[in-house]
Amino acid sequence: MSKILFINGTLLAEDGQYPGWLLVAEGRIVQMGRGRPPEVEAERLDLDGLFLGPGMIDLHVHGALGYDTMDATPEALQTMARFYAQHGVTSFLPTTTTAPLPELLAALENVARFCGRSTGGAAILGAHVEGPYLNAERRGAQEASHMRPADPAEYRQLLATGVVRLLTLAPELAENRGLIRDAVAQGIAVAAGHTRASYEEMVQAVELGLTQVTHLFNGMEPLHHRQPGAVGAALALEGLRCQLIADLIHIHPAVLKLAVRAKGTAGIILITDAMSGTGMPDGEYTLGGQRVTVHQGAARIANGALAGSTLTLDRAVRNIMAAAELPLAEALSMASRVPAQALGLAARKGGLAVGKDADLIAVDQEMRVQLTMVGGALVHRRNLG
């Protein structure tokens, strides 16, 4: 793999933001600094004043361009990966929906084929299993008929695939507590979602190892000042990171600002929850086997419930920059550094530092993606250098 030297850019580095240069070799960042770049034999890419930052990581994304993780086909994952890379995502977790066990296993086995392999776009880090161990009373667009309490005989088959990196469940269900313990013991992050958990039940779940809340405010009881529930726990407990869908449809801009104030950028993970209609015109699509209508960018099932989003992660960063009045570097960290930390991958991903994977994006000050690099390979490039 050839060396690439980025010059004339502003680095959004772990030790600060500054004009500088960065050298990539063998899929890693090998040198970086301020001032005059070194004289090395390498392809030079002139950033012409753009920002060079860490690639984004989407922990919760179902589909795009008419494809879905549950299609369980190589074509689906490759198409999704290439589309996400165009929007600055360098790695992601294909996310399942509530379904019978054979369908879940097929989707996970398909994900396994791409872990550690090139997709031609964003890298696949593993899978996010969202359901089936959810609370049907907060099902959203998930199929209630397939929801069930966790059965060790079943969920051990899911975990045995070796690709589950994140698991969303309803922690108030007694049967799910054993799953939290078993998943955490295998290094899998566990999130509360589609839940009616009380504050006290959330505290108990955190003691068992729960570390995230899936799409905060959505799929859970609203915040009440005497019954804080999952939302109150998410905002108050330091051990929880909160996923947010910053599409301005799932959450009002003022609430995005409040969430950032409550948790700080270190406690927020920007996600898309994107479904198959993402990148497509308004029309009819599916999510988890349910018919979804996309109208003016909002995806809903027949009863009006939101069914994922058509958001891209670059737009999520732009939206939260505006809503919470944040500079680019801080907003971007919620889509790069924080999700890397949430998966235990911060030593390799989520930041600009020597020795880390060369998962990089070049963006302008409005967070428009001009270049995406995954593991040292250019997978998306606009009019640059």
C-alpha cells in the first residue's frame, strides 16, 4: 500500500486543532505535525484548507439505497458500505430488527463474511442486534409479534456468531438480565432501548454492565419529574452514553441542545438509524418486514410511528452543530471518538494520532465530505488534489 501525505489542511487532532500535515502508510497514521511537511516519497494530497478529521462510526444503521441488513446478502452490505462512505462513515455496525431466529442468524452470518474484509466503502466492525428482546409497549416500528423475553437457548446462538458488538434490549424484563451479564462477559456493549424501564431498573441494569441508551427519547417513556424512567437515567447516570438521532424529526433542536448540555459531548453518540429509503426518493420501502412510507424525508409505518430515518451521519453532525452551537471538532467527536470508545476501539479508531488506523475524512467548515479514507485506502473522493 502506497504512502499518502496530506498537506495544507487543518488537522482535527487529539492534541488540538491546527494547520498541519499527516502521513499515512500501511493503513496507519505514521507521522503528523505542524508547519512544513517532511520530504518523503509519497503521493501528495493537497487539502487546500479543508479540515482533516477522524472518520465517523455509525453504531446504529439499518440500510440505504433500497437495501437492508436483514436482506442478508453481500450486495446489500456492500451497497450500504459504499453509500455511507460517501457521507464520511469509515466503519459501522449493520443493525438488525426484531425477527425470527433463522432470519437473525442469516443476517449475522452475512455480516461475518465482511468483518475484516474490504467492502469498497466503510468497514464493517460487527453487528448491532436491536431486538428481539424488547418491550412491545414501546415497539415503535419494530414488529411486536416477534418480540420475546431472552431465552439462553436462543440468544447464545446469536452471541456464538462472534460478530455481535452491540445489543439493544429492554432491561426491565427479568429474563433479559441474564443476557446483559452474558453479553458483557463476552465484551459486547449493551444498550437499553424500546423500553419502559423505571429509573431504578435502569440503575440495576447499569450495575449489570449496561452502558448505552438506544436512540434517547425515542422508544421509551417521556421524562416525568417524579418518574424519571429511562430518559432520566440516561441523562443523570454518568455510566451511560446516549445515542441520538439528530435528524430534527425524531428530536427537536432545543432538546438536542439540552441533551448535549446534560451529558456533554463525551456522553453523546450520534447515530442515523437509517433505513432502506435513505438516499432514495420519497416512496414505499420496508423495515423489518413492515411497509414504510417515506414522505419529505420522514419514514413512518401505517400507524404513524417513525420507522428509522433517512439521515446521513454528516448531516447529523451539521444539525447538532447548529442546534447545540458547537464547533466542528466537538460535534464530529460525537460521531467518531465517542462511538469508538463505546465499542472499546479508541486505541485504534475515532481520532487523529500516530499509530491509529488511517480512517480519515476531509470536510469543509460546513461538514461537507470531500474525501473518505478507510484503512489507508481512498474510497470516496470529490474534486480534491
